[in-house]
Amino acid sequence: MNPLKNLLNSLDTNEINLDINRMRLALDAINNPCKEIPAIQVAGTNGKGSISSFIKSTLVLSGIKVGVTTSPHLVSWCERIAVNDENISEAELKRILELVKSQTDLYKLTPFELIICAALKYFEEEKVQLLILEVGMGGRLDATTIHPCRPIIAMGRIGLDHCEYLGDNLSQIAKEKSAIINQSSVVISACQNKLVKEIMEQEAFNKKSKIKWVDPLSASWDLGIPGSVQRYNAAVAKVALESLSNLGYHINQSQIRKGLKNAYWPGRLEYVYWKNLPLLIDCAHNPLGVKQLSEERLNWANQSMGVIWIIGIQSHKDGQTMIKHLLQPNDVAWIIPVPNSSSWTKSKLVRNNPYLAEQIFEADSAEKVFSNINSQQDWPTTPPIVTGSIYIIGDLLASKIISKQKHNQI
């Protein structure tokens, strides 16, 4: 087996234990790498990866060396640590993880915490100039929040997700996520629910920080990541980039335009192929993300004739709300299991939504659904859409059941 896989398999990769004190002690043990390097911390429920990608693309274009952490990954753990456009190699990831693990074993770090420590150590070695730190979950107790220099906070939309850890209502979740706002920082956010906005503004007032509320970018801006929701994410990225002038980095509008246009974030309204037949994949995995995806269909040709959804939802997610957001009267949904996870089934989904029973089917895998569609009818003009979990998308890509090719958008 690959040595890196041996190392990662020795960890409980599903372990979540929110306790920021462990990170503080662990970073002390490795001499607080990157402690003086400023970071743009990216938080929220949805859009974090896209915002990070827009910012990174522009910084690289501007000649600024940037270290980026993202999570989770689609195919490889190496995706979680990147310098500019280059992911860390497997050999380097193994080396840096072993180094950090040997110095922090006493603190029983979770895999996410270990990766963040390793990333900061690697970025220090690579002498990056700026950091982009994507929050893994919540904010107040997230491993990235321990970084002492976070003058810019970029906030995506906040909604319900990870309720088992962050709280079972929007107020509790908003408080957890807003708690990353630190003294005298600049917070950039797209529009939020009224309650969320009030909580964010109170937190910013308490911390003597300033919030910049941004409107979505107009159609005059070409964006590299498809979807109307990306106009909100790109607007947050744009103002975050402009706010770097306070740190001495002056990025002009031409560079920002080109950076936003060149951005790429896989698995977001992305065309792929199964046996040369087009599919659309999207990593929406919570009610807010799925609602945004359902609104996106209005831009698709022939969608009113019906859409075929191939959906896997982890059992701790709000599957019933997600399925209601997606299914329109002419649609069909195929429910599949999420790899290595307890998942929603058809019977559970229709228990409180019996009127959807005739539209929902079940299969063991996405590949079986593709074969069924292909055998029963001509391939739909609106390609079938795989969604509900990043782990389904990652599994299909890793197993090469689907492949990426260039294709026009719907």
C-alpha cells in the first residue's frame, strides 16, 4: 500500500472533536509556523471553496506567493494543501505529516487539525507571502481560527449544516461562525439571512471590526466557476482582494477581472462524461446548497420537461428538506448510498413526503443508474445531475467511472 495511505489510514478520518486548545498547544510544539504571515480566513456554510479559488487565482496572477488550505478533498488528500496552483506532493505530504505528528502526538489531534498544522509548517518552509485558510466546520473552535494574524475574513452564505456539532438552529450556527471575527479585522460578506446579519454585525461591533456587505457581481464579469451563486462568492473575493491594500498589496482591477475569470473549482456545476455521455456534477450537500442548485435549473434548456437527479445524502443531513428543494413535478430522483457512510434511503425520504414516492427510485450505485437511463431512453437533453455529497463525486472521479472533458454549458 502507498505509504501516505498507510499513514492516513492510521488516523480516524471521521473523527471530529472541536477543541481549539489542542491546536494552540500543538502549534506551540512546532514553534508556531507562519504566525506572522497574514491570512484571509474563509468561512460560511456554502461557497468557501469557490471564494478561496477566486482569491487564489487572482493572487497567483498578481505574482504573490500564497499558501492555501481547503477541505474536504475530492480525490486526494494532497488537494488540501497547495502553494499557488500546485498541490503538495504525496511524498512531501507524508514527510510533513510524519514530522508534525511526531511532535504533537501528545495532543491527540484530529486529522483536520493535523493537516492544518502540517500545512502551516509546509507554507513556512515554502516562504509564502499570504495565506488563505478555509474553515473546516463552524468557526469558533475551528483549527484555522487559532492563526494569530487574520486581518481579513471572507464570509460565504450561512445556513443549516453540521447541526450535530454546531447547534440545531440558525442562530446558534451563525454565532459559531461569526465568532471567527477578531479584533479590528475587515469582514466581507454577501447577503445573509436577517437573523444572521444581525448576529454578524453585533459580533463585529464587539470586536471593533468593520463589515463590508457586497452585492453580486454583474453579468459584465466573466467568472471561471459556473453558476449564478458564484456572482455572490466572486463579489466577496473581489472585495477581499481589494482589502489587501491595507497590508501593502495593491491588486488592480484588470488583475482581479482576469483572476476571477481564470478561477477553477472542481465539482461545482461541472460537466463530466460517462461513456461519452454528458453528466453534470455538483457538490451541494446541505439544504442551502441544494436550494441554490434548484434555482440554477432555471438557466437550463428543456429543464421544465424534467430533470433526472442522482442523489446520495448522508444520514445526518436534512435529506427531506434537500429532496423537496430539488424535485419538481416532472423530475425523477434516484437515491444512491454515499460511499462508506450511513445514507438516506427512499423509504426514509418518502416517510414524511409520501406524495414524492412515485418520483423517487433507488439503486446501489450511480453507475447502475447511468446504465438504466441509457437502456430505457435516449440520453436526456438536460444531462442527469449527480449531487448530494462531495464523497459521491469524489468516488466517481477517483474510480474513473466519470471523466472530465470540455463541454458547453447548458
